[in-house]
Amino acid sequence: MKNFKNLLLPLFLFMAPLSMINAQSKVAHIEVQKLIGEMPEVIAAQKELKKLEESYTVEMENTYKEFQTKAQTYAADAANQTEITNQSRQKELEGMQKNIQEFQQTVSQDLQKKSIDMMKPLIDKAKAAIDKVATAAGYDYVLDSSAGGSVIIAKGKDIMTEVKKELGF
């Protein structure tokens, strides 16, 4: 019996670390920001947003030029006008300036809303692909290794290639 215990003890000590190895979770990492930045749909959405922003910029520049021209014209002609006309013109210029500021705010809000509306489904698509690849490969955890992400050291398997393949690029 003593020999049996002497035989079981080393066997147990040998098997315990092996069972701990099997109990460890599989962990992978991916730079989510890089993945999303390289998705063709995201690149197309960013181009569309930039185009929209440029059209708003042109419209705002034209409106501001119109305001400046009117202000210069009114300032040059102020001496030849009555006080009532000058006050009316000043109110008109103030109204134009207020409209320009409101338009800038509207443009900013509209661009932000469009960006969210366009990007959310693409981010969800990337997350679904990450989940599918991780599940298929048996990973318990996938950590975001983007700058500012939650990984200090990323020595695990990077699944960027597999997720890109899943997304079709």
C-alpha cells in the first residue's frame, strides 16, 4: 500500500499541471480600430461623409461671402442712408449672421448623425465577424489591442487575417 501511495503521489503531481493547462482559457487579440479602418465599406462611407462635408463647406463659404459683400456694401453706403435704413440693414446683417451660426450647428449635427448612422452597422458587422471567427477557432476571449485598448502585451494569436477573410477583403 505504501508503494502504491508513493507511485500515485508523483503521478498526481505530474497530472495536476496538465489539468490546469487544459483549464486555461484561449485568448486572442485584434486591433479593432485597424480592422474597421481597413473595411472597404467603412472607407466608402468615409468618402461619402467627406463629400457631404465638402458640399456643406462650399455652401457655408458662399453664404459667408454673401454676408461679407452685403456688410461691405452697407458700410460703404451708410453715410448716404437714413438712420432708419441703416438700423434696418444692421438688423438684416445680424439676422444673416445668426442664420450662418445656426447653419453651422445644423451641419455639425447632421454630419455627426450621418456618421453614426453609416458606421454603426459596419461596426456591428465587424464585431459579428470577430465573434464568428473566435467561436470557430475556440477562443474564449478576444481582446482589443488597439492603442488605448485593454491589452498591455499582445502575444496571443492575432486573428486579423481570419476576420478580414470572413468580411471578404
